[in-house]
Amino acid sequence: MINFLQNVIDALSLGSLYALVALGIGLLFGILRLVNFAHGDFITIGAYSLILPSTNVVATMVIGSWHWAVLIPVVCAIVVVVAMATDVFVFRPLRRSSAPTLMIASFAVSYMIQNGVLMMYGARPKAVNLWSALTTQVTIGGLREPVLQIVTIGTTIGLMLVMSLFLKHARWGVQMRAAAEDFLMAQYLGVRGNFVIGLAFAVSGILAAAVSLLFLAQTGALSNVMGVPLALFAFVAVVVGGMGSLPGAVVGGFLVGIVTTMLQAYLPPDLRVFRDAFTFTFVIVVLLVRPAGLIPSRSIAERV
Amino acid sequence: MRFHRSLHGFVTPLVLIASVALITFLGVLGGDQVKTSLTEMLIRMVVVVGMWVFVGNSGVISFGHVGFMCVGAYAAAWATVDPNWKSIMLTGLPDWLQNGQYPIPFAIMGGAVLAAAVAVLLGGAIMRLSGIAASIATFAFLMIVNSVYSNWDAVTGGTSSIIGIPTVVTPWVAFTLAAGAIFVAYAFKVSRYGLMLRASREDEVAARASAINIVRVRLAAFVLSAAIVGIGGGLWAHFLGVLTADTFYLSLSFITLAMLVVGGLGSLTGAVLGVVVVTIVVEVLRALEGGIALGKITLSLPPGSQEIGLGVVLALIMIFRPSGLTRGREVLWPRRRSPMTEVSTKTATALGPGE
């Protein structure tokens, strides 16, 4: 029982990371119909921004050694700037392009960022020790949990609350939802298109920065493709949840996280190496049963 | 006008094949380095033309085709590697594969059949999804293939590669198959299925209203396309002589898609042209990375600039030529260009007094 509970908490912690990534991807998809492959690389940039740019094997912390109250906003700012820069330089000129073109453009951005990081920081993965205090374990009624997992789940819940309050009540949030519902109509009603899209990139940048810190504290290793698996799992999460629906992205993210963790825990050892294959097969099966995702978004359905 | 298709129909593939033959002829005159790049390019042409059969005609981007390449490559390698090595390293293979060694053409065809069979299973499942969801599902397929092939030690050698595959693919062998792929792809394009599929690309609802079974035509293209890409995989295996699952992953997926987009998704000419152009860009950047001697100083770009350069070229082409270099047109096609919606007005004015 204790074992199972432990697995549940692991699952929730991984699921909340995926949910945060999926939320960032789902937000841009809702407004822009952009499947942003570069989101994973925003995460990579957030993590690399902590150290000094050099190709040395040993990472020298710069921003990473600052107090967390300074570190977090600075990393967020860096990722937001990068995210908005990709919008200005690549996605804004492609505003009128089709969804597949945007998708491939984001693939190109992702490829450029990965190799840019490679160029600046070298190819070898680097070990980084961020917030080691968080890896200590606390015991709650027989359950031994690293503080980090609780922090991860807490942060996710917090960010989601803030996000939903922002989207429901703040002026800009309402504009974003309006743009996601019907972009053209929102523009007719006075919503500034490029502003809202820039805002969406900024919000997804903040989400990516949060994930990068939580993920790095967990793994302690930097690599130029570290964000890719997160983004890949989050994509399928977004599709499973229902493309264009934010609650769907969150549900999908948690679902994929839970399935992955449970497969890891309960698959026979021989099959455990194929965990990802099982997860993605599960995803395809879910899509077969519900082609529009678990929580289909109304606005995405094509009107004739 | 429609009925002239059968008369003039095969000008495009013949011109394409002739151009590729010319490139091959010039290439084999070069040194070993040039020949290697040339063979690599021709094999990629098989793969990209194969991808185009599905992506170009259906308008659904697939990230998973490199997965079919992987399937085809491994299947071909299983059949041709020395049985002694297989009995030590690949203990999980069935007896007839483990103890036998088969002629290479059959092995490559076997790879194509296996890739097609996988495509039937996968395609039957995901062709019902909408465009973007289907794209992401093909991504899931790529992950599944990668996960299985890099971990199933008894059958694929896992992370340690399969070695000792006979390297028999010369530039002319690769050319022959590239020509074949171009021909088949064109034949599919002008077939009934090709036409129905492109109708569904332009307007799904209208196509459905015209009694086109979108799932079925997409599936047909998907399977044919997987088979051609599978052949490309088999060629790749018998060109390199070594196989690792990680070759067939995001990076190759990116390069092949970049080739399609650079040339223009709308036409077969685009697929062929894209392969040539991207190969040239990559080779030039690679040479620059290696360094160029200018008098006494050697100028070289830092490692990674090849990939970044390719990304920049791709982004610029998408911004300034959204329908690719060919703008969705076929070469030497005097009357009627491939119907890309974005360029339809331009095309209409550009149509000369061809009739």
C-alpha cells in the first residue's frame, strides 16, 4: 500500500511536469494553431541560462548560484525573451501560413536552438547542482518523499490557479481566451492580434522556465536536448487531452505522467525498457477511441 | 483538357529522372568523398520521394516516416548479415532469418514489405484523425520505433549496432532505385487515388461530399509511401554497413522534412529539387565547418553551424517562398500546374497559351 502511494506521488509529480509543458504548448496551439516543437528547447534554455557560457566540461554557476527569489524571475525573463524573439523573427512573418508550415517552422527553430546551445556550451552533458536542499526526504506517516516532488506538485497547482484566474478575470487573459475562441472575431472586437500572441509566447515562456528549474533540480544534468523528451510527451498529452483545450492539456499531461510512472513500476522487468513504446501505444489507442481527445475543444471543430 | 493526362503525363518524371541521371553521371566522375555524398543524396531521394507520396498528396505532415526507414533498414540487414554473427548477437531472430542469408534485392524488398505491413496497422489506426492529430500520432510512432529498436537487444542489437552488412550500394544502384521511386510516385500522383487524395487535401469537406473515402485514400498513400521509404532504409543499411536505431530519429526526420518543404510540398519536382538543394547547402556548410584555407589562415565555422545554417535556410524559404522553391509546380508541365491553393491566382496568370 505504502509502495503504491509512493508510486502515486511519483506519478503526480511527473504528471505535473508534463501538464505544465502541455499547458505551454496548448496555449499557443489554441491561439495560433501552432504546434510548437521549440517549447522543449525553451526549457533547455532556461536550464542553461544558469551557467556561464563555455565549452568547459565543468559547469560554472552564475545565475544558478543566486538566491532563488532573484534566480526565478531572471530565468523567467530570459526564457520569455527567447520565446518572444522566436515569435518576432520566425512566427510573425509566417502568421498567414498553414498549420503544417508553422509546425515545420517550429521544428526548424527547435533544431537551431539545440545546435546553438551545442555551439555555445559544448556537446557533453554537464552536471549541475541546483537547490540540493530540495532532494532531502521527509517522512509522512511511513511515506518517504523527497521535498522536491512536493514542491513540484505544489508549484504546478499554484501556477495553474494563477493561470486560470488570469484567463478568467484579467483583461489580457480574457483577450487571450477570446483570441483562442475565434481569432478573427476577437480582432474585429478590438483585441490586438500580435499583442495577444506575444503575450501567449510570454506565458508559455514562463511555464517553460518553471519546468526547466524543477526538472533540472530533479535530474541535475544539462544537455542540449534535455527539453526534447518533455516536449514530446507533452505533445501527445495535448493531443490526448483534446487539441486547443487547456483543461484538456492539463488532464492529458497528468494522464501521460501517471501512465508512464505506473508502467515503470508495474511492467515486468523484461518489458520495462519498452516503457515509452507502451506509453505511446496507449496514446494511439486513446486517440482511436476518442479521435478528438478526452476534452474536445469546441472552437477547433471545423465549421462549414 | 483532363484527358490529355495520359498523353503528356510522363514528361515530368522523365525529365526528373534524366536530371538526376545527369547529376549522378557528373558525381561519379568526382572523388570518393563526392561519390559518398552522392550516394547518400540519392538514397535520401528515395526516402523523400517516398514521403512525398503521402505528405505531398494528402497535406498531412508525417514525422514518422523515418520510423519506416528504420523498419526497412533493420529488416534488410537481418536477411543479409553473416549468420555466424547473427547467431551470437541477434539470438532473438526466428530460425530462418538467423541461419539463412538471402540475396540483397530480396532483403530490401522484404524490408519494404515489412514497412508496408507496419503502415497498414498504424495507418488503419491513425488515418481517422484530423491532420494535426495524425501528425502528432506519427510522432508517437517514431518514438515507439525508436524505443523498441534501441532496446530490443536480442533482435536489433540494442544500442550496440548491427555491423557487417554488405556494402553494395553504389551511386548507380541508388540512382536506379531513386528513378524507380520517382516513377512510382508520379504514377500514384496521376492515378485516381492520387487525384482523390489531393482533392481531400484542398478541401476535406468537399471531397467527402464527392464520395471520396478519405480514410481509404490516405491509407493507400500511407502504405505505398512506407514501402518506398522502407526501400530507402534497406539501401541505407547496405550503403553504410552499420545500423544504430538512433540514426533514424529526430535529426533525420528534420532533414527529410526540410528537403520536402524547401522544394515545395505541392509537387514531386519539389521533393526531388529539395533533396538536391538541401544536400548542396549541407555539403557547403560542412566544408566551411571543416575550414577553408585563405592564404595562410584557415577560416572555419564553429561546429553546429551546419545545422543552424540549415535551419536558417529553411526558415527563410518558408517566410519568403511559403510553397517552396517550385511553388508547387511540376517541371515541364505546360498546361496545368499542381493545384496549390495559395498560388492558384498567380498560377492562373502565369499559365501561358499552352493549348
